[in-house]
Amino acid sequence: MLWLRSVLFLIGLLIATPIFSILVILLFPLPNVTRSRIASGWAYFVMWWLRITCNLKYEVRGQENIPDHPSIILSKHQSAWETIGLQTIFPPQVWVMKRSLLLIPFLGWAFVALSAIPIDRSAGREALKKLVENGKDRLAKGLWVVIFPEGTRTAPGEKGKYHIGGAWLAAKTGTTVVPVAHNAGKYWRRNAFIKHPGTIQVVIGPPIETAGLKPDAVNKQVESWIEAAMEALD
């Protein structure tokens, strides 16, 4: 039954993604925030379809911690779920992602149209410079910036290295950081086809004001809060 439910979910995803991707590309002349709001319709559909087909829902705690101005979201990364789910929780946003992801048919093209921020991890300091330049531009346009500081998805109970990029962007621009913890990997594991029923718990932490802080200090605060929250969830 789990296999059948997951097949139905995949079919809906494969139908909806090209439709929304083409729509987003066609709407490229519109302002960034407007495009992002329209594109989030895809995420709302996916979350609804996931609940209908796989009986996988989510609950959010700490919504009162969401600032009223564009901020940087630094989130735990366990699953493909959060790349979709965060779009239904936070205001219009863009994502920092590997440049290669922008080459994926339809979805990658939509990311380009939505002004996603590509990053080349092998470029070192030059990559950080580009991240600050692009991130500052997106924030000024009213978009939130989403970064997964661990860089890659980790299994439940595991912890990856927290890379400096997100904290660097926040410290260099004086932007508020919002840490996010969740246990999506418990139900939708990395590269797993089967989605298990249940309720994903998402916890939004108190905003971190970065003015006057060094990137390392921001990174340590984010890592400390997220990992403590993950221990409580686990």
C-alpha cells in the first residue's frame, strides 16, 4: 500500500511540475515577489497531494518567530520535503543551490526564472563574494533567502558540517537569521521513493540579529539552536 500511495504521489508531481514551471517562466517579466507567490502554488499543491496520497502532514511551531521583513532562513536538511514545505510556511523566497540543479528540465528552468542563487562550492572566497552580491540583491527586492548550511541531506540522528555561507551572507549584510529544525527525514528519507504516513514537526527558532556579529559567531548560534531542537524532536 505504501508503494502504491508513493506511485500516485509521483504521478501527480510529474504532472504538476512542468505546468507550474512553464507558468513561472512565462511570468518572468513580473516582479520577483509576485513570481515567487505564484510559484508557491506548486508547493501548496504538492503538500496537499502528499497529504491525500501518502497521508503525510506537517505541523509548525514557532510561527510567531517569523520576522516581518525579508530574512535568511537557515534550515536543517534531511529530505526533499523542506525544499517544498518551506514555501508554504514563509513569505516569498529564493534558494541558494548548486549550479548543476539549474540544468534540471522544467524545475531547474523555473529556479532560474525565480532568481535562485547558484553557487559553486569549489570557488572558495569567490563563491562567498558572489553569494553576498546576489543575496543582497534578492533581499533588497523583498525576497527571503533559504540556505541549508549542511549543504547536503543528512539521515535522521546525523549531523553534517555547518558551512559558513549562510552565516557569511547574514553577517555581511546585517540580515536577520531564522533557524529552522524539522524531522522530515523520518518520513521522507534521502533519495527514498517510499513516503511514510505521519506528521512532520517543523520548529521555527527565535530570530538571530546579526548586526555586529562575525560569521563564525552566527554559524555557531545557528548550529547550536538547530541541533538542540533536533535532539528534542528525536
